[in-house]
Amino acid sequence: MLSNDKKTSSVSSHTRVTIVDFLEQQRGKIVSNTGGWFPGKGVFAHGYSMLEELVGEKSYFQILILNATGKLVSKELADWVEAIYGCLSWPDPRIWCNQIGALAGTARTSVVAATTIGSLAADSRSYGPYTLLDGLRFIQDAHAQHLTGASAEEIVRRITAANRGKPYIVGYIRPIAKGDERLEAMERYAKKLGFTIGSHLTLAYAIEKVLLLEFDEGMNINGYMSAFLSDQGFTPEEVYQMFAAMVASGVTACYLDTYRRPPDTFLPLRCDDIDYQGPPRRVVPDSK
């Protein structure tokens, strides 16, 4: 028992010394593996000169993807990402991240604060960029199963069996409406840009066919873009990083809509509009 304690103590002490040595090496320095500004030499990002190779030479979305993933993609792929950004940020104040932007406008915060907190509110497991992690993980895992012989029917059957017969698959089914009107627009644009249907997207369509036949449910925009971007070689984490600000434009629009109206007039409520279901009103006893 004593020897074990001594061994643990020795390892712990060694680890602490290693960390201290590492921190000492980093002391007083800002280390970047991404890039930076070097006065008199230029600004660099992932090995590219910002002012000579990127600004005016590459599109903003090419630079955005470069900064998010370290990959300088083609103009066509960047244009596709830009187009789908337009599909993911609507100026509708009923959408909860946009509603926060609208509330911020009626409260007279700054546009930066409104857009930031609205974007942060979208980072959830049920809506927003985080769901892309699950969407890409699903289709890439399903693709791996498919390569070992599993059919689309078998993949759907495994999912439904694990969910008591319910086809709960990220990237399929919509909570409010059936189908997704954005798919046709993005499919048409992808074809215009010269993209072909890859193996992940082929499988995604096959899964949709099964779901339509058995559950009358289809693919949504998450399922389409998860499969498409998987075919372009992106990881789930890279896509999450690429779409960190995907709802920002819609949040800004809803902020400005209410900011231009009288303050504190967005979605007002009376006390009796609230369906209170807690304990009944209580009388505080007289302290006398």
C-alpha cells in the first residue's frame, strides 16, 4: 500500500513539473497556429497572405471556411455554403433565436449584443448549428454501415427499433410541417454549380425513400446538407465550426424591426395571459 502511494505521488509530482515547464515555455507569449499580423511583412492565415492571396482573390465564404477548418475550398463550394446560409436564417420573429433578437431591439440593446445573444440561443440540441454535429455523425455512421452491406431499410429499422418504433433521425422529419421547401432550391443550385450526387447523399435519399414509404416523413435541410458536406470530405466538427454564425442575419433583421418601433412594444402580455398553475395565492399571517 505504501509503495502504491509513493508511486502515485511520484507520477503526480512529475506531471505537475511537466505542466509547469510547459507553462513556463508559454509565459509572456501568444502562440498561434492559425496566423497573425507581422508589421512590415503582412497578415497571414493558415499559411496564406491575407492581402496578397486572399483579399480580392478569394470570396468571403472561402475565407470563412478557411478560418473555420484550415481548408481553402473551391469558389463553387464556398458559393454553395453561402447559399445554404441564406436557407438557415429567416427574418421571422417567431423563431426563438430571432425572438431574442426582437426582444433585444424593443429593449434598445446594441445590434451586436442582440445578434450575439440570438446566435448563442440557437446553439442547442434541437435547433441550430449544434444539430449539424448529430446530422453528420448520423449519415457518416450510416454510410460506414452501408459500406459493410447494410441497406437503407436495415439502417432505418435499427433506428426505429432503438426508439420504440419511432423514426427519430436527425436530418429527417420536421416538427411543424412535412417536407422542406429549401431542398429543391439547394439541389437546383448544386447542379448549377456542377456538383454531382455523392455516396453519402445517395444513401440519404435512399433513407428518405424508406421513411416516406413507411412513415410519410422526408428529409429536411439538415439531412441534405449533412450528406452533401460529408461528400465534400468535412468532419462533423468542421461543419459545426463553419456554421457557427448561421442564424445571425435573421436575428439582426428581427432586432432592427423592433428597434424601429416604440420601445417595449414587442409581444406585450397582461398578467392574466399567463396560465399560472402553481400553488394558490396565500395570505401572509399578521405578525402581531
